[in-house]
Amino acid sequence: MKTGKLIVFSAPSGSGKTTIVQHLLAHPELNLEFSISATSREPRGDEVEGKDYYFLNLHEFKQKIKKEEFLEWEEVYRDNFYGTLKAEIERIWAHGKNVIFDIDVVGGLDIKHIYPKQTLAVFVKPPSIEELKIRLKKRKTESEDKINMRVAKASIELATAPQFDFIIENNNLQIALDEAYNLVSTFVEANSELG
């Protein structure tokens, strides 16, 4: 099967990686398709099955782990799993597209480890932990406890940044978007046919 490239964007929640990924997907010349992650958590707000996530119950998720159907997976919080189904990557590559991920740092590094030459791994860094907390509160999607959990996790995630190919500091969104576009565009154009 023909394989494409893998573009990983990882960051603590609230850093702006989803905004950056959505921006890149709006550029057809990059030939990207979004890798939809699977999760065992309940849908939030107006999230849609098969568009935002593949929502699996805990039992289904664990069955897929047993059957080795995941490229990578992680228990992010207790009984709260996220992962990338191998079938999702195969589906995108079958369409002749490059895969773009909006993914947790552990998953991002796992993918880079499995496909070192085909993967561009980018870490999106918030200006500060304080700013991150402000952004998470503005979302109004989670309780104060959940926000505090995410902020505590962010400190650990920030320590992994040097393991990524590039770090984009998201102080100014437009600058971060331009930087991301330039990185991805260069990577996609370089020796297009990797396998």
C-alpha cells in the first residue's frame, strides 16, 4: 500500500494546536487529511461521531487494544483512553493524502518513533502556564478540577518539547499559523514519495 507523510501537532490542552491544525486543513495544496482519534470519553458539546472522534465505550476500546488495532493509545486520565486506529491511517493513505494529527504528546512521540522518516513532529507551546489556564477557562467546557488537572499535566508535557522536531511558541496566533504552514509545506514537498 502507498504510504504518505505523517504530520503530528502535539501540545498541552489550550495551546492552540487544534486551531493550527484546522488552519492547515483549509489549504488543499498541502494534501492533508485529519486523523480522527478514538476515545473512551463521552462527547462534549457539539462533538460529532466520526468527525471529531470515534467514540467507543471503555469495553470496546480495551478490546481494540487487545486486538492491536491501535497505532498508539494512552490512558490520559483514569478510564479515559485516546488512540489512533491503524485503520484510520490506512484509510487516509489509500486516498493518497498525508495524515495530520492533533494529538497528545505521548501519542505524538509514539508515532514519530514508529515512522521516524515519514513524520514531522511539532510541539505547540503556550506563552506560559498562566496563559494556558486563562485559555482553558475561556472555553467554558470543563470544571475547575478538570482545568487544574490539565494545567498540572501541561507542566509535564512541556518537558517533552525538546523531543519534537520543531517547537512553535503560540504567543501570536497569526505568526504561529504562518510558521506551521511553512514547516508543513516544506516537509510535504520534500521527497514526496517516502515509503
